[in-house]
Amino acid sequence: MATVEKYQNASGATRYMVRYRQSNNISTKKRGFETKREAEAFAATVETTKLQGSYVAPSLGRITVGELGPAWLIRQ
């Protein structure tokens, strides 16, 4: 289950952070939400996608140009 926590950034502004566990049980967090409502909505989205089995960790969506380049060149 995801939790929402309040914190202050360097300039003193109040922000919210969501702590949650990924499908593989690794703890992670996402910070920078301006309102508690935004943080709670993100937390609900994460929990829903985990229950549906369609959760993909944000870090898995990152791919480098070096990995994409060779396949792209072959298709050109």
C-alpha cells in the first residue's frame, strides 16, 4: 500500500512524496507533488495498475540512444 508524506524543499515550499512498493517488492518513492490530492491520485493509480498486473516501473521505460540506434539503422 502506498503512503503519502509531507516535506519541505530547499526553498521552504511544502511538497508531497509517495512511497510505494513495486510489483517485485522493491520500495521506491516519487517526490515533488504540489498538493496532497495529486500525491494520493498517483498512489491510487500505482496500486490499481499493480492489482491489474499492468504495472511497469518507470525506470524500465528508459532506454538509451545507444540501445535504439543499431536497430533503427538496420531498418533504414
